[in-house]
Amino acid sequence: MIPFSTCRQSVYSDGMPGTTTTTTPKIVEVDQRGRLSVGKLVDPGQFVATVGSDGSLLLEPAIVTTALEASLRANEDLYRQVREGLDHPDQAQPVTAERRRRGPAAG
């Protein structure tokens, strides 16, 4: 076994510009209930955890979305319209019963 004090720093990049990170190894311990405290290592948030075949643990920051948002993003035209409405609320048009009957294409 290699003494912990001789471990090297790891430098990695997740492929995103500006996200190269240098890590210094830290000793962490799993308690009797299987919990691992990483509060001093990472910022609060949600993560996808993957356990490698060698037992390594990878935590990747995650953003959870709803099924509704996923379906909205899948419809590029609708998503663009929503983004434009959010970016320019002063230009928003109220949705009246008549406009709802005519549909969005009629304006």
C-alpha cells in the first residue's frame, strides 16, 4: 500500500472550458450506516454518483428537471417562444379565450 502522504495531486477536466480542477487527496470514512460526509470537499447540491469497478466513487454535479421541462425543451420552437417571452416580458401578449381558440400561429 502506498502511504497517503506520498499521493500525488490529480488534475482532470470534464471537457467543459474553464473546469480543469486540481484535487488534493483527502481521507474520508464511511460510517456504520454507509454514509460518507463530503461537505468539506464539495459545495452543496445534487450529484449523480457512480461507483467504478475498482470501488472509486465519482460525484458529478447534476441538475434535475421535470418531465414537463424536458418535453418543452424537446420542442425547439415552443422552447424558443417561451425563452423570448421570458427575455422580453414587456412584449408579452395576454392569452385571451379568443387567442386560445385561434392558436399561437394566428398571434
